[in-house]
Amino acid sequence: MDELTLEREYFARGFSAVVGVDEVGRGPLAGPVVCAAVILPLEEERRILGINDSKKLSAKRREGLAEQIKSAARAYSIAQVDAQTIDEINILQATRLCMKRAVEGLAPPPDLVLTDGNMTLDISLPQKSIVKGDALVASIGAASILAKVFRDALMAEYAKRYPFYGFERNMGYGTAEHIRAIREVGICEIHRKTFIKKFWDGSQRTT
């Protein structure tokens, strides 16, 4: 996917700054949910080839595209909501908050917000949700790439601080290795306690 069809349609209707928003990390047992918002340029000569749903791209390809997106974007913003907040308000509300923060972090601000999935944000701007938008809409796909690359790098850093869980491999998701580590050594401060009740005995590492 490298078309900007929908963004250009809205531009023709009078919207001059259409932003795509997506999230990464709703399902993991540990780490934040991360959201990105991207306003792509509409000029043909600045088009970025190869944008797609980040899950359909190799890590190397995502990283290369992320650099292109950051360089070419009219604006982009990345936000995160931590595990403690996810536990307090639930993952759906945490994702909505994260997307809102990403949108509010844009400069210049957008005038239309396109979100992936079926997500309504607490913002005053016009917005539209698009199911499978990360695979259909270039700006949403670009946001998914930035969010994924940012979160993967963050989890790799957490792996250095908490080497028991294999975060550099599982990115916080509930692999057998990760679940076994929780059972053997307890949890760390970036675990989502509401996600691990079935196999966590209440123990927690302090280092």
C-alpha cells in the first residue's frame, strides 16, 4: 500500500491536514501501549513507497520506513500510556487516551483524524474510524510503523533492565518463555497486573 487516495479525497473536500492514528501493544502482558499520529505529504514526488500494516513488514523494513516517514511527514507524534494506567482505566480507555495524546502532540495540528479499527476519541476534531485502516490508509499504516518501531526499541531497552522475561524477543507478549518467567521470578514494574491474574502468584521483583 502506497496510495494516498482517502487523504486526497478529504483534501479535495477542504481538509488540509489529515492525520492517521494507530496503536501498538494492546495485547502484551507488559509494557506500555504506544500510539503514533502521522500527517503525510500529498505531493507525488514526496510519496513513500511500501507503507503497510506494520505487522506485515519485516523489522528491517519497518525501521527503514520509519526513518523515511519521520523525514517526509508534515508532522508526526508518538505517545505512550504505561502499564499502571492500563491497570487503572483498562486497555480500551488507555488506548483512547494514548491516541488522543498523539493527536494533541502534533504541530501543526490536524483538521481531520483517521483512526484504525473502531475507535472514538475524546477530541473536538472531526474523526473517522476505519476497520483495517493500517492496511488500507497510508497515513494510518505510517502511524502503525512508527508506533511499532518505537515500542520494539523501548521493549529492547526494558530487556536490559529486566533480563528475566525475554522482552527483546517477545516484546511483552505472553509467550511460553515469558509466562514461565513470571511464574518463576514474579513480575516487574512494567507488567500489567490485570493481564496476568491467571498465572501470577502475587510475587514481584524489586530489582
